Amino acid sequence: MRLEGKVRRTPVLEVHGDELGVPGRVVLKLELTQHTASFKARGALNSVLSLPDGVRGVTAASGGNHGAALAWAAQRLGLSADIFVSASSPPEKVDRIRGFGATAHVIDGYYPEAFAAADEWAKGRDVTSVHAYDQYSTVCGQGTLGLEVAEQVPEAARVLVACGGGGLYAGVATALSGRMPVTPVEPERCASLRAALRAGEPVAVEVGGVAADSLGAATIGTHAFAVAGDLGAEPAIVTDDDIVAARRWLWERCRVLAEPGASAPVAALMSGAVAVHPGDTVVVVVSGGNNPAIP
């Protein structure tokens, strides 16, 4: 496997279901302990390692986590990196991008505006764009998280993952297809997968809310849309208040300092958006921790 020995095998933490108000067993997959503090390191590194010889630089649009991951991956291989990040992202995420040696271009708006700026800047330049979520190599890299879950918690009845552009969902759901179902969890103010499934195709939605910096893709990725359609997935929807409460619970009860988007799957359990049956084991992916403010 291309990423073996190059990314961390992140730990799991079991908590009693009654702590979250559910009857089953809950296992937290602590992916915020990954390189660059998010799952994005998997997809970014896999994409960079897949580049043809002779590439000297990469670029991407990002809410922050993919940018930091791509900057880290590029630094490892001696490539330049220009990252276009939305002004809605926390300053700490921008600082992390620069900390890995990349140039951070801060663009007004959300991810769609950053993506448009990155696309325009790349024209005529000798750089390769690495998409944050809708690129095959990126999705495959995220799928390695699913392979770890299958080894660490083979008895799981379901896996919950946050869904923005859907790269994590597409990768994990594909890796675990036929073994355990994967439920994508979306904030109601960034519900691009729900909108796409209702429309029968990816459509743009307005984005906002507490998790927009990491889950604020206006349009679901084509890979995630196809996987969700093939598997008959239905996203769970959570509110900003649900996310804030889940983030506070993770910090106060587990001393896990997750960012808002990474708290969405926990919010789905606490709010009842995902039902848990007695005796079931549910894996919840806590996907990132690049927002250091204590809730």
C-alpha cells in the first residue's frame, strides 16, 4: 500500500453508549491525531505520491485542512505549494498552511470562492492542482481510514463520518462496502449531499454555520454522489447547536479537542439523528482538530 508507514494508524477510544444517551457501544476513531491534525493527510499524500515525475509545484483550494495536508505532503517531496483558503477559515488553519512552507492566499468568502481563485491562478503556471475531495487519488487515500476501522473494530454495525465535499465519505464507504454501512453526517447549513440526492444530481447550495470552514463545500463531489447513490445512503442532518453541544461533550468528557466539523458525527448520535440499537457497536470518526479554541 502506497501510504503504509507514511501516515499514522490513528487510535480508537471506546466510550459507554449511555454517556451519549444511546443504548449501544460507541468507539471514537481519533483521526485528529493524524499528521496535520486531520484525515486530509491521507488523501493529500496519496495524491502527491501519484504525481508524474517532473512536477515541481502543487496548488489547491481549501477550507484549511486540505491546504495544510497538501502543504505537508509537498514539503515532504520537495515541491512548492500554493494554497487558496477562504477568509471564513480560522487564522490558525492559515498559520498551519504557512508553517509547512506553503504560500497561503486568503480569499474572501467560502470554499467555492477559494476554488475559483485557485483555478484562475493556476492557468498558465507549471503547477498541478490537487482537489480537496473530488479526485480519485484523494478519495483512495481517505479510504485507508476505512481499512483501519475494519481491522480495529471489525464488529462495528455502522460507521459515522462527517460529510462536506464527501471525499472522506466516498473513500471510507467504498473501503467498507459489503462489510459495514457508512452514514454521512451533514450540518443542515452545508447539506450538499442531501440536496444532490433530492435533485438527482449535484447542485450548489448556500453554505454557512459553525462547521463551514471544513464542511462548507457548496456542491457535493461526484465521487461521493455516485457512492451514496450506489449504496442507497441517506445523510444524517445535524444543527449548529447539535454540533456545538457535541464538541463540548468531546472536550469535557474525553479531553478530545475536535473542530466543529469533526464533531458532527457525535452530534448525530447525541441528537438522535442516527438511531443506535441495543448491543450495536458504532464507530464515530473524529476527523480533525485544527481549531484550538476550547468550546
